[in-house]
Amino acid sequence: MSENLLDVHGVTKRFGGFSALTKVDLHVKENERFGLIGPNGSGKTTMINCISGALNNDEGNIVFAGRDITTMPAYKRTRLGIARSFQIPKPFVSMTVLENLCIPLEYAAHQHSHGAELQGEAMEILEIMSMADKADVRTGGLTQIELRKLELARAMAAKPRLLISDEAMAGLSNTEVDDILEILVRLNEEGLTVIMIEHIMRAVMNFSERIVVLDAGEKIAEGTPDEIVNNKDVERAYLGA
Amino acid sequence: MSNEKRLFLIVAAVLVVGAFLITTQMENRFYYKAAYVVLQYVVLATAWNILGGYTGYVNFGTAAFFAMGAYTAVALIKTWKPPLYVLLISGGIVSGLLGLGIGYLTLRLRGVFFSIATLALAVVLQMVVSNWDYVGGGAGTAILKPRSVPLFSNYDEFLFFVMAALAVVAVAVAWLIEKSWVGRGMAAIRDNEEAAECMGVPILKIKLFATTVSGALMGIAGAPFSYFVVYIEPTSAFHLDYAVNSLAMPMIGGTTSWLGPLVGAVLVGTAQQIATVTLSAEMNLLIVGSLLVGFVVFAPDGLVGLFGKIRARLVGKEA
């Protein structure tokens, strides 16, 4: 157990009478590339919300780096090392791109240091994401694609141990998907653990070492990309019986 | 200490000393009364903006915080007539605690629902005070101001000086918050609360800080009110003018910086004082209302934002 960075035990989340997640287990190893897939409405984003602390799960517990974080507020989880991007971009609209990155750098990565070195670090991240030319642009002036890249850049700025990418690549062109995959692979090589939620199968199948499939709030399959592709239950969930 | 901070402190000190020097030179009591009202709005607008402008929670209940400060003072004056600084501190504490309570509402209420709750708070508190006979109840009560005060030739001049000093303190507090990590966290909350929390911003702590500081400053502004008006009753202390003005002034001046509420309060407050004398007392809100509509439609970033845009355009042309 101890080599797992993230352990999700029997997590259930209900919205009124509707059960969005039912007793789901996830185990993510340190430095793993982990894929989470499933049809629309299968509970992927709810799972991410429970892990990042945006929602509290009703049953089960979540252990990160040996600490039970089930009831911990989201900001503390970020400081412990869990960062996420949002499926629908949620930029800080009154700030420039650079200032957007300074928030997690200041609050999560360094906790209240400020000044030139912070901006320098933010610029480094923007250069990795090839967005350096947009540093002083307000987020209102960004395209949908740039907003998605900003989401990922901002999550990286929290200097996490676990990065959760929630459909960061939807709507991107093939070359842009490759660019982002390359960045994620490089970060992974430097020690980052990545959970990727993605509808672009080419991306998630190439990237992930292990994949979990959710359907209607339940885990229906787990395994390597090859095992998942040949799994009958997964085929049925996606295409119908 | 940075140069910026030092300059700000020097300007603040000069303004306070300047306000004192004015009282040794000028006689006409009306100007002190008018200036007191304008300065009171500098405090209220600045306080409102810490929560409304920086953090994005629109408070319609300014009158509640202001009146709680005023009535805390009235209750104290009725019991043992403490010196003014005790009234200021007590008013600040009571309204600060009220602000802290309102802060916990933000756990469940956001956007317009929070605003409605603050408006309701003002109505409920007005009812309570109206039925509290010790502080005069609905009919109100007369407050005798101290006959003399050292260094000042009369109490109105002293109150003007106190409010000038409070205005400087309020703006300095807003400025310090804006330039600190807390201020940047507030901006993140205003822009997107969920994203802010996921980026490591302790949103509840910062929101509670904002509501408490904002409420406390409003309470401090209200504490000398009964000495100023001499006769205090709930309808005037809880008047809707306070809520409307302290919201409109930052909107007109600009909500994202400390300068906006200051500019808005000085311009609109002065215009109101002039209109009261030259036109009629009822013209006040008409002026504010039309200005507010105009700014929301044509210059949503207020005067400060408008000025910034014009400057950017001029610089752009030169380049």
C-alpha cells in the first residue's frame, strides 16, 4: 500500500437521490501515468472534485501521501501537492496570464513569497507551455485553446506531486495535443504523477500506463491500455449492448 | 519598508496634520459639517470596497454596520460617557463581529443571495433598535456633545478632524490589503472562488477577514455619528442612503483599487453637499442614481478604469 501516492477507498457521492459515484476504489502509484475514462456523465469529474476537495464524498475515504485527506479543505490539499485543471476553464478574469500563475505559485508552491523570482518562475512555466508571448494579456483576450493551456499552466504553477488534467485537450488540434502530451510526459519523467481524464482516446491510450473505466458511477474495468481496448464491458458502456 | 510604503505614510501624515491646521484657520461651521459627511463616505465607500470590490461580495447592508457602530456608542454614552476613542474602538468591535457573522453566510450564500441577506440584516437590526428603549427606541434620543475639547475651538471641528484621520486610516488599510498577498487572494476569490480554492487560496479565512475588516471600518465611521447629529433615531441611522452611496461611490470611482472609492466618495459626496444647498436635499439620490446608471453602462471600471484606458490610448499613440 505504501508505494501508492493516492488511495481512494469505496468513495460514494450522492446528489439528492442520484448516486454519481458508488463505492469506487482508485489506487495511483507514485510517478504513475494514470488514465480515467468513461462515457459522459459516468462520474469522472465528480471523482476529481472529491479528490481535489471541491466536493466532499458521502462515504469512503481518500488517502494522499499517507495522510487521510477526506475532510481536508481544498486549499490544503493543493498545498499538500494535488493540483487540477478545470474542464470548463475558470481563469482569474481580472488578471493577466502571468498574474494567474502567480496565485498558485504564491499560495500553494511557496506560500506567501512575492516579487521578481515569482514572476520569473511563472514565465518559465509559460515558456514550457509556449505561451510566453501572452504573459501580459488579460484572460478575456485568450482563445478557447489558450484558456485550456492556461488551466494546465496554472495547475503546474502549484508545483504539485499529483497533477489531475480534466479534459485539457478537448478541442485542440492534433499537433497541439502532441505538444501537451510531450509536456506531460516530460513532467512525469521529472517525477510528477499524472491523472488524465480525456475523451481523446489516442492521447489517453498512448499516455497512460494504467487506465480505470467508470460507467454510471461505478468502476467497470481497470488495466493496461491494451486490456481496456479489448474489454467487453468497456465496449458495451461506450457503444451499447 | 519599501519606498512606496514610506511615501504613502508621509502623504497620510501630511493629510492628517493638514486637517488639523485647517481647524486653526477656518471658522465657518457649515464647511466642517459638510466635510465630515464627505469624509464619512470616504470611510464607508473604502470599507464597502474591501468586501464588494476586492472580494466580490456585494453588501447592501452598509447602514446596518454603520448604525451598529452609532448605537453601540449611544449605549455607551448613556451608561458612562467614555472618551471618543473608546466609542470608536467599541463601535469597530461590535460591527466587526457582525461582519464576522455575515462572513459565515458566504459559506452558503453567493452572489445576489448574499446581497439580499445583508439587506435583510439591516431591516431586522433596525427593528431591534427601534424597540430598544434604552437607546431611544423608534422615537430617538438626544445626545449632548461634550462642551469643549482641548486644542479645538469647538466640537464640530474636532469631529471633522477625527473623521479626516479615520478616512486616512481606512484608505491606508485598503491600500495595505490591496498590495499584500491577502489582496491578491481576494482578487482570485472575486474572479473565481472555486478555482481560487483549488489554487491554494484559503477562501473562507480570507472572506471572513474581508467581512470583518469591512464591517469594523463601517462601525468606526458610525461611532461619532450621534455626536455629529445630536439627535439620533433609527430611520436616519439606518437610512438607505448609506447602503446606496457606499455602493455607488466605489462603482463610480472604480472598484479594483483603493483610489476608486476615494475618488468616488470625494466627487459624489461633494456634489451631494453642493446639491443639498443649492437645489434641494432630495436631489442627492437623483444625482447618485443617474451617475450610477451612467457608469455601469458606459464605464464599468469607474473613473479610475476610464482614466487608465485614456492614458493607455495616449501612450499607444505616442509609441
